[in-house]
Amino acid sequence: MSEDTKTRQTAATTTATTASTKTASSTRTAATRKRTTRRKTAAATAKTSAATSARTAAAGFGRIAIYDTTPHGETSARVELGEQFHVSAQLAAEQGLTLAAAAVVRNPRGKETQRRTMTCTNPGLSRWEADVQAGEPSDARPWQSGWSAVKRQLGDWTVSIEAWLDPYAAWLEQARKAVDAREDVENALDEGATLLRRWASTRDAHLAAGERSTLKKAADTLDDRKLSVADRFTAATNDDVTALHEAKPLRDGVSEGEPRMFHVERPGSSFTAWYDFFPRSEGAVDDDAAGFTRPGTLATAVSGLERAAAEGFDTVCLPPISPIGMTGRRGRNGVAHAGVHDPGSPYAVGSADGAADSVDPSLGTMDDVRAFTAKAHDLGLEVALDVSLFVSPDNPWIAEHPQWVRRKADGTPADPLDPQSEREDMIPLDFDADPDGIVKAIVHTLDVWVKAGVTAFRAVEPYRWPAQAWQRIIEQTRHAHPEVLFLAESFTAPAMMGALSRAGFTQSDCYFPWRNTKRELEEYLFEANSDAAYTQHDTFWPATHRILTDYLRDNGIAGYAIRAVLAAMGVPSWGIASGYELVENKQQPGTQAPENPEEYEIRVRDWSEADKYGTAKLLTSLNAIRRRHPAARSYHNLTILDSSDANILAFARHTPAELTADGKPDTLIVVVNLDGHEAHQSMIRLDPAAFGLPAGEPFTVADELTGRTFTWTNDNYVSLAPWADVAHVLSVKR
């Protein structure tokens, strides 16, 4: 629904100032600018072996001190099943010792599912890091046959940091010095033989018989003084021994850090592409003879499903489809007095035909809802429904529970946030009056829609109600339907956005539409892909049926393409509203809202015009790229790249080989010209080693949007023109 524009813009400005202040100090540093998501993570339960000196809160440090495990936070982190995320810790032992570490992932039943070697990325601080994942990525949805196997993997997982003294690495360093210097060589080789035999006999290494034999033979060779020193030393450092050191090392003083817990959620909780449309506009026709527009229905709205599926979206989101009140009904552009054929705002829920758990008769019946969701599921789409806690004065709930809304002195309903509000078609429910009764009614309503096939809900302006209320609603709904996702339409202050995320919202709308300059976008990409993403999953919408920014108004087709690339590649969850394909960029004067917003009228669109803009083709390509590339699925793998031009933004997403299904690393490099009118050129600088590439050697990248290939190195020239290519989405070829 439309709201007062000045209020919306004031809130946006306040939030922008707060967010910029919060992130500016971080993004000024080179580490923040160039390594934007060596992200902190969560986790860990851990069963300790007899050989492990476990560090617990009660017992204190083990042989090695492990502390400052990331991610930090007062609540469990949230990640999608199979989503890549980052853990780190500081390790401390007395000077001169050689350390090693691993991150150990365990499922809710305590079974170890992954063990990833950690890398010391900051020797001065002894900061050790690793990327991990809980389970394997899946696209299974609740209605599909593979869902039961996915469901068993969801819940509270843990990550533990294990650290140990690495006697083989320590010996290797000292022995190499002795051999090179030809000093005390025999002592060094004797020590190596003793160490290899101890390694072969230790139970902690879990060696197979053949592996024990490999180590014993290497020890015997070290002892054989008939051989040259070079041959003896080589036997203890050959590929077989090196491979065992990497996979099954000899570990002394094994210590385990305090476990970190994180909650693993179902597919679609992080990685989603949303498509928003109004069923009454799908199949609508102008009846010139009658002088009004005949609305579409849930049956004709199948065209919206088919369009969303063809463009590669995952979830369709509908406004409320319940009866619309008559009292105070608003007309086109939200004017106070509706015409006889004006349909009213679907967010003014409730009339003599029913409340929020009923279907608007003009759209169809509950059987039509079930047929609609069944068709969506056949197309591989989830159905999400807006939840509006605004009600019409005609809503049956108000007749039965008049205390559920606040009232003015004359007894008419009042907005509790603005008692002098002149808006009469919709008023917010007042949770302070009867929190238990209202929560019960809403939970019942959501249950009705879930049983009709809805698997996600978007809360409309949830910041108008207590976070506690939403927490109760979400907890009770998920108790009966744990598969249900919740999206917060949360254009509000950061504190309330954070509270709503912690209350249980899976994803959150955010202020991405108003971040336009290179600096603003770099800071916002950092924020959205930072540790905050463990509790708040920001969804990037270039525009909605209620928002049309000045940037989109002023930059035409190129602007729509630029914002789509940024949204689709900037975070794992993004969405568009129907009509984006037609570059609908006319604003209401003096606002950042669309002219003739669809909330108040039935929109008849000529979809045959979509091809001339090329936007639908771009959306389809972007969604296909996202599905092909594991690197697009995580909130924890983004790095901002240096670019020399103020209008060229560049960033990369990288997933190591160990975390992909095919065992190959996946790297995407995104370069965008933010200027919708002029061409710009820039040098893009990156560190190939950060993406698993040989330093100083050229490598090939392919533009996923055009199919062209380029040769890149550390420094790379890029030229982008809005009349040709607004962006490159480059995949690294290996």
C-alpha cells in the first residue's frame, strides 16, 4: 500500500546516514575494501576423543589456546543447507612451536560431516580461517519427493575448531636446514625416523594398514646409512608422506575450542529469486463498452506463474487475496474517494465476504487457490502471500473484537501510531489490546493458507507492530509448519530491522533501492554480505509495486539492467515486481512511488512489448547464471575489487573446490557501469591467489551474459557503455 512519501523518504535518509556511519570506518581500510568477506561464522558441539585435550567453558584452555572464534553474536547464526560460510579463530602456543588446525562440522545428531584444514591468514595475530558448509546444497522444496531427506538435515549444527602441534612440519623445517647446511644431519634423520614410526602407530591418525606401511618404510629408509642423505631425506618427504600429512597428520596436544552453534535452514531461506505480481492484473481486460476494466482471477493468473517460471524465478509473491473492505475505499493513485469500479487496496483486508482467512470472491474460491498453488508447484515455483495486519473497518474481526483497534474520541478507528490519521480504509491491529487473541487469529489465518499450498509469507510493514508479536506468530506457525519462510518488508531503522530478523524473519527487504553511488554500493554490499548476514538476510529489490526510485526514473532501460545485475549478483536473495520487464519508470510527481500504483487499480499490460526492451531476457540470463554457479549462493564469499573509475563497481564471489559438487573452484567477477548514459573505462585490480589462481599468470574469463572470453591477470582494462554492455558477469575458466 502507498504511504506518505515524505515519511518514507525521511526514514530512508535516517537509515542511510546510520548505515553509512556504521560501515564507513570499516570500508576505509584496505582489508575491508579488498577482502570483503573473509566472514566470521558460527558453530559447534563436539565429542572429544581420548587423545583430545578439550577446551570447554569449565575446563579452560587445552594444550593450545583457542579463542575469539567467529562469527560473534548473541544468537545462533543462520545459514541455508549447503551454504558456504566462514569461520576463524586465534590460536596461541608458546613461541617456536608449529601449529595446525581444522574446522570440524557436525550435524544435529553429532555426526562429523566435514573437516576443513584451516589456513593461517595473519601470522602476526595467529588468525586461522576456513570456509565450510553444513550439508550439501539442494533445490528441493516442501512439496517435492526429495523433501524428507532435506528435512532430516535441518536444525542446529555445530562447528568446532581443533588445533594441534604439528611435529612432522616442525621436524621437516629443521631437517631441511640441517641437510642444506650439512650440519648435525644424522641426528636430524634419526629424529625423523623415530617420528615416522610414532606416527605409524598412533590411533589418532586413523591410518589404514597400507598407510602405516608407507610411514614405516620411510622410517627404515631414513635409518639406512648406506644410502645418500638426499635419498634418505626424500623418502620422508615424498608425495605419499606429504599426502598423509595433509589428510591424516600426526597430532600432538590436540585441543578443541568451544563449539559454535548455528541453525541450518531449508533451501530457499538464503538463495531465492522472487517475482511479485497482482492476480487481478493477470488476464485483466479493458471493457470499453462497459467503461471499466474487468479484473483477472486466480485462474487467469496462471499466466503470471508461467512468466515467472520462464524467467527463472523461484518464488512468486502475491498481495493479500482476501476480501477488500468498502469503508473509506481509495481510488487510483490512492485518492481518498474511490470510483464505482475502483477495486481498492488489497491491504485493506476484510469485508462482509470474510476476513483474512477468506478469498476475495472476485478472484475465486479456496479451491482456486489450491489449483493455483498446485500449478505453481508443477512449474517448480513456491507461492508466497503478503500478510497484512492492517484491517478494513468492515473486517468481521472488528465487529467481533472491537477492542482490537484503537479509537478516536468519537469512537471511529484510529491508527495507534497516528491517532489523527485521516486514512479510513485500513487501520493496524492493536496488539496491546489483546495480544493473545490477535496472535491466535493470525496464526490460524496462516495455517489456512499453508494448507492451501502457500509456503512463505511476506509481512507488510512489520515494523508497525512489536517484534515480540512477530516472534510469537512465527514460532507458533513454524511449530506446526517448520518449512514456512517469512520475509519482512522492513524499510525501517536498523535497530528494528535487526530485531525483526532475530524474531524469526528468514529474509528482509532493505534500502538497496536507494544505494546508487559506487561508495554507497560498496558499503552496502559489504554490510549485506558481512557477519550481519548470519542473522539478517537482506533481499535486494531494484523496485517494488510501491517503490520507484529517481535512479530508475532517470536512467531508462540501461538503469533497469544495471539495477537488475546488482541485485541478482549482489546477494543470494533478490526480486522484482511484475512490469519491471516493461521498464515502467513513471513516478508520481514529488515522490519515489510509481505513477498509478497497482495497489489501487487493475493494470492491463501488453506483454508482447517486453521483447523490445530486452529486460526479460536479461532477468532470465541472470537467474540462469545464479543457478549454474555455487558462488552465487552464499552471503559469505564476496570481495570488493579495486576499480579506478568512480562509476565502475567491481566485486567477486568465490567458492573453493572442496565446497562444490563437481570438485572445481567457482569464481564470478562482476563489473558494472553505474552510469546509465555514458561509457566508462577502468582498471580492475585483483589478487589471483585469493581465488586459487597462480600469482602473476594470465587466466581466462568468460562473460556469462554474452559468451565472449577475455584474458585477465592482476590488472585488467574494462570498458562498458550503456548502449552495449552495462556489465560483465565473468566466470573464471580453469
